[in-house]
Amino acid sequence: MYTLRTLIFITALLILTQSPVALSRPEAIESLLKRLDSKRASSSVQESAAIAVLNRLLPSHIHSFVFEIVSKDVCRGHSCFLINNYYKKSSGNGPEISIKGTTAVEIASGLHWYLKYQCGAHVSWDKTGGVQIASIPRPGSLPLVKDKGVMIQRPVPWNYYQNVVTSSYSYVWWNWERWEKELDWMALQGINLPLAFTGQEAIWHKVFMNFNITTEDLNDFFGGPAFLAWARMGNLHSWGGPLPHNWLDQQLCLQKQILSRMLELGMTPVLLSFSGNVPAALKKIFPSANITRLGDWNTVDKNPRWCCTYLLNPSDPLFVEIGEAFIRQQVKEYGDVTDIYNCDTFNENSPPTSDPAYISSLGAAVYKAMSRGDKDAVWLMQGWLFYSDSAFWKPPQMQALLHSVPFGKMIVLDLFAEAKPIWKNSSQFYGTPYVWCLLHNFGGNIEMYGILDAISSGPVDARTSDNSTMVGVGMCMEGIEQNPVVYELMSEMAFRSEKPQVLEWLKTYSHRRYGKAVRQVVAAWDILYHTVYNCTDGIADHNTDFIVKFPDWDPSLNFGSDKSQQDNMQILLSSPGTRRFLFQDKSSDFPEAHLWYSTQEVVQALWLFLDAGNDLRGSLTYRYDLVDLTRQVLSKLANQVYRDAMIAFRRKDARALNLHGQKFLQIIKDIDVLLASDDNFLLGTWLESAKKLAADPSDMKLYEWNARTQVTMWYDTTTTNQSQLHDYANKFWSGLLEDYYLPRASTYFGHLTKSLEENKNFKLTEWRKEWIAFSNKWQADTKIYPVKARGDALAIAKALSKVMLQVRQTPICRKIQKVLPQLPTITCMPKTIASKMPDRHGTFMDIQAAGVGNACSPSRVPPPVFLHLSISFYSIF
């Protein structure tokens, strides 16, 4: 029951939302846009920045384009780009195409649009295959656009980019060279509202020193480099530290370079504001301040060395004082570069009471601290809390927070809109402007996954819905450099006012990505669209494949029982502080890895990809996709092999357990060899980039430990309990599989086998002791791993595809091979695959199960021979 004070407050909110003030919201956004436009670099600076992007991408064509910044009046009051033929006569290979835009980002987006849709080119992250520009004609021969040219307007003002943890999962070890590539990619994708969180610890150091906080105090406050995101959010402190002073200086310098380039490109950076997270020492210095110690966030035993941080209540006057000081220090360091600030005081950290009046006062205090530092400040807030803690954030509480600041002074990120859109069930965030965001990735995991239909339709549906308050689209993945198809489509939605036909779009995408149209690849992408990239089960995909997320349990016990759940599994479900993690089916007797598609059909896609190898062997984008797809198929196969091993253990069948256990281990080895054949799947790259940032051997040791720990145990352990976050940031990287995931599975199966041989219970605790000790040693190790690929990816993938057939062939396939020994090579596949294979690749024989014994083959059959089967060649597919 609510108090009378609260009811009066809620009534006032309802009256306010129906009042004429609500009509001023569009005007408030327009006023903000005009103010931000006034902060942009000059036209000449932006034009030069766009030319520099072109020069880094396509230096051979630097004279083929003319760029010009134009006002929004040319674009009917919107942000846009215009592409036209350049008709002025020039001698030699002069300008051919004119691209105009309201900012340098718009010009770069126009360039990208032209290269994609006129020249068939493709741009993705280097670690997902990089660029395909071989299809671009030479200077002097660029294709013309239609006489009237092309004008593309943004349907909404902003294209937001980054999650607050992306800085740790993806950017942590970047230098300026890598950041420059990312900023170019961002500009080409049309991103104009990026988060800019690098270097903030240097700002905090200067601010807190003015409040008598010492460097020693801050050593206990800051996390290590790979864990800064969670120290910033108040989830932990000092884990992975102490943070070297060299890091502070280095990252501050890097942030100034990043911000300078963002401004040159016409982007609006989003800076940080104070959320209340403070060092423990502040409580001693200001004993009367309202500082609360927060609860535990995922430690094993609530160790105070890194558990339970301190939060300064926004209602305390000291909150406003520190908040104002922080923003003013940023302005001093960077200049007046933005009016938009991120603050997530209540992210995975609920207020102490659900009283709407109290929540409103907290929100108002948070904004007051911002506006004291910048009178025009706008609060950008992640909307994740409304999903992750929906039990707390009911309509009265949501409205209280969202309406605690003046209209137009808050923008909400609908963070998980592709799967769990909040705008639909909150009356458009109760009138608050919001950004439709794609979350997609957790922990920087590597897994082929997506919801392309939701991406292509969700932003359009939200924008055109009644009383829409949508003001942008965004990409808020926890880690980047995976699933390039997802991010290319999402980036285009910043410029599309209508829903694209995804299947048709994919046909052009595959053509652009590989530089040519190949029938088998088009067919493969058709399959992938309806399977891997069509996850409609509502589950956020955090890779739980057993190779990288190995179950920590005793299979002799009932997995679904309370005892098993509590004592034998460390699977994160929905306990406080872990709401970002995946939810698993408690009713299952076995651990279940996330699977949302027919594996049989995805194997068909792999066969088609392999068959295109001769045409695309030299393509780096093809190689990346082939390796990734083969990895995906093998990983799902390993899940079933693992399950077979657990069934054998339950049946006390030691021979079968050993057989399936060895198969599982062999698959890990095979995937490691596969991943080693592509530069983009190497552990060594991650580790070496960390070490390169170190100023001395001590820093190097610390940085490498941070890098190794984040992708393995993540957080603290005891001798018998793994970190609650182990494998959260798992990676399919060569080196990590061979030296980390393989020993883990090997020791586990060894303990299972021993328990059967001795007819004793499985000693889970003993395995944990052995494994945790191994992991701690590996995290502290300094072994050097390769940074260059070795092996022929196509040859390896083909060889592994044959191994897959041998691992789990159906009896019918084995029978066929037995009765046709005279054939030099026999490959079994379903009809649905063979029907899409070109005839030139072999002779096909349609053999039904009932007629196998009567099958005959011609005396001369060019290998290989493909047998059309009316059943699948894997029992699991």
C-alpha cells in the first residue's frame, strides 16, 4: 500500500504527463540538437576528416570523390547525405562522385553507402575479415548514380554506440592505431553518439585528491585494467589492481586523441557523470555523509578486499559537490565537447525503498549534480534496470525516475530492444525520449547468433508506433568483433525509414562481403538466416557451449533437484547481481547449452560454404566466416558428445564414457587447429596487445594476468569453489582451447572414469581443487602464444567435415559404404544439401534405405561420390 504522500505524488505525475508540457518534448529535442550542432567542428575541419577516412580506406581513389558539408536545410531539416555524379570537367582521373552531408559522419556514411550499393564493396572489423574492396572499379571508371542522385535522411537523430562494459571486454588493450580504425568504422557506419569512457580514472584521481583521498585509497578503489568497467559501476573494487599511474597518464592522453577525432568527424561524445560510487576512505573523511556499503556482487565468499563497495546517496549535498567537480574537471581537460552524460546509479543496484517520491528525489539529485557542472546537461541512462530488475521497477517507480528531471533532459537506452523491448510496455517510457538498442552480445563471447528480423523491423515499428518518443537507434553489445552481418544490418537501420526485406538484403550482403556472387554461399546464407540468425526463444545468447562453459556439477546426482542446484552446480540464474547472465531451464536433468535452431540445417550451410571454397579461397571474409561456421558446427556436436558421456557415466558404462570423453577432447583439439588457421581467433593477439601497453616488467605481468583472468575465471575463487563468473567472457581462441579448456575437460573426465573404476562416488570437490589450482597457475603464467595464423583454413575445414561424418554416422551411411567398397570416395549427405550442390562436383546417387542392397554404381565415377540420403548423417542432426 502506498502512503497518502506517495499517492499525491503519483497523481501529480499523471497530471503532468497529460499537460501541455508534454507537447514541448519535440521542441526540447530540437533545442538540444541545435545546441549540439553549435559545438561541432567547422565545415573545413569535418571535410578534411572525411577525406582522411577515405584516404585510409581507399587511398587509390582519394581524387575520385568530392566532399562537402551542407546545412540541414538542404536535407529538409534533417541529417542526411546526398550522392551525385560530379559533372565538372577535369583532366586525368579527377573527381567522379560528389558526396554531401550535414556532418563528416554523414559524408562517411554516404561514401560507405555508395561503395556498398554501387561498387559492391564491404567494410567490417579487421577481426571479422576486414574490408572487401577488390570489387571497386579503378579511378576513372566508378559507376554513376541515377541522374537525380541519392538522398538518404536519418529517420531519427542519433545512432548510439557502445555498452558501459565494452571498454573492458573489447577496447581495454587498444592503442591509438587501433582506435583510429574503430573511429573510421564508426563514421562509415553512421555512428554519431558514441560513449567515450576511456581515461576517466585520471579524472577521478584529480577530483578525489581534492577531497583528501590519497593515491593509496584510490589503489583500493580502482580495479585492474581488464575490470575497470565493473569498478566504475560499483560492483567491485581493487580486483586486478593496483592500477599503475602510468595507466592513468596513458589513457588520459588516448582519450584526448579519441575525443579530438570524434569532434572532427562531427560526432557527439557521451561522457561520464557521477553515479555515487566512492572510495571507502571518503566515509572516514566525511563521517556525517550518507554513505552506504552495498551488498555482495558475485564474490565467492564476500571477501572485503574486493567486495561490497560504497555508494554516496544522491540526496546528500556532498553528492552534488563531487558530481559538479567531476564534470568541471572533464571540461577543463577536454573542453566543452558535449552536453550528454551517462549515469547508471541504479544499474543492478536498487534504491533502498520503492517509494516513488523517494526515487524521484534521488533522480532529481543525480541530475542536479550534472547540471551544476553543465547547465545544459542531458542525462543518458541505460534502461537495463527496467528489464533486469522488473520486480522492483513497476510503473510508479519507473515514472518517478523518468520524470524526476525536466522533459528533454533525459534519454533512455532501451538496451535489449531486439528481444525484450521496454518501450512497448511502458507507454514509450512514459513520454521520455529513448534509443532503440541492440544488445546482442554478452561477455564478448564468440558465437554465431542474431535476430535479423527483429533488427530489420523493430526500429521501424517503434518509430512509427502511436505517440512514439524514439529518438535514435543504437548498438550496445558487451563485446564487438563478432557476427559482422548483425552489425552491418543494425547500422543501416539508422538510415532506413522502411523495413528491408532481409533475405534479399542478405543476397547483396554475401555478394559484397565476398566480392562475387556464388550460388552455394547465397544458399548457405538463406539457411543461416532461418536458423542461426533467427533466434526467437527470447533468451539472450551468452555462449554456454560445454567446451567454453564447462558444467561444474556431479552428474550422478539429479540436476533438477534442490540439492544438486545448490551444492553441485555453479550456474548463475537470477540471484541479485547476476541478472546479466543467462537463464537456464531448471527442469532439465542435464545442463543444457542454448540451442535455438536445427543443427542439421546449419550443417547443410557448412557443406555449401565448403563447396564454394574453390571460388572464394583467397577471400579473407570468406575464410573468417568458414572458420566461424565450422567452429559453430563442431561446438554443437561437442555438446551432444558431452551429453553422451554423461549418460554413459550414469549407466556406469566405463567403456562408453571413455569413448565419448575422448571424442569430446578430440573435438577441442580439432577446433583449436581450425582456429589457429585464421589470425582473428588467436589468444596471442589478446595477450600481446595487453603486454604492449606496459611501461615496465611489473606492469606487463599485471596486464597479462588481467587479460588471462578476464577470459577464464574472471573473478575470485577459493580452493574448492570456482568464481561465480567463470567463463562469463569465454572465447573460442586458439591457444585457449588447447591449454585451458582441454585440460579442464580432461581432468574432469579422468575423475569420472576413476570413480567408475573404483566404484566410488564422483569426487566433485577433488576435481574442483585440481582444476582451480591449474587455472590459478595458468592465469599467472607468461607463456607466449602465436599472433600469426598457421595452416590452410579451407583444407582444415574440409578435413574436419570428413571427421564429423566419421564421428556420428548413421547405420545406413555405414552400410552404404560397406556395400560400395569399389568407390574411391563416398560422402554421405542429406538430399536437401545435395540438391543445392552443382553437378560438376561429382556423381549423385539417390539411394533409399530400403534399396541399399540393390544400389549399383557406374564403372567410372569421378570422386567424390555424393549419396543422397533420405535420413540425416548425424543422429543428432
